[in-house]
Amino acid sequence: MSKKVKINLTSKITQADQTETIRQEADGELREDGAIKRIFYETENVPVKMLVKEQELLIRRGSDRANFSQMHFILGEKGQCKYVVQGRQMDLVSETKRLEFKEIAAGQQLEVEYDLFSGVDLIGSYAVSLIFA
């Protein structure tokens, strides 16, 4: 099943002693096949694809092989992530603390909280919420 949705995205980023909250809205598409959900949208002219499985989330931002990010979240585990900018790759590790997809009054909501590491160094802590209406 596929349907057009309005996406409300809220990202809370904490790095060292600074916190920033970013809010965005986008038109998108939600495809559901049993427990598997695929979400497509675009922000700031960058396409985003998400694959939600039980206790697992994959996110790919960008459409070009030389400039993209790929994030992998597994609840309670570490996931391999990478950023590629101008063909140069930086490998990162995510540690997922919360991953939940649920029904709410406005539609459906995806919440993920994670820490992002470069080697043993903590880059930051992130809390992301997407509401699909």
C-alpha cells in the first residue's frame, strides 16, 4: 500500500554542551508491506529514502554516488554508517538507544535516538521524530 503523506521532521542534536533543534516539513510517500515500511521525501533538494523494519532503520540521503550519507540503526546495537563527500568516505558507528514506529492521532510517528561515533570519539547525540499525516 502506498500513500502520499505530509512529513513533520524534528531533529534535536547535542554536541558537547550545545543543543540545536531543527524542524522541517516535506511532502512524501509512505509505502507499507506488512511490517516493512518505506518512506520517501526530499528536503533542501536532497532526496531521502528510509527503510523501517522491526527494530531496524536504514536511511540514505542523496542521489549521487560521490555525495551521500547512509545511516544504519539497530535497537540496542551498533550500526555501520558512512558519509561520502566529493568521493571521500568517512566511516561512522551509530549506537541506537530508541527506535519506535507507532500510530498516533495525527497519523504515524517514527522516533529514533542514537549516539554517533567516529572511532571511539563521540560526535554527538541525536533524537529524531518524523510524523506522517
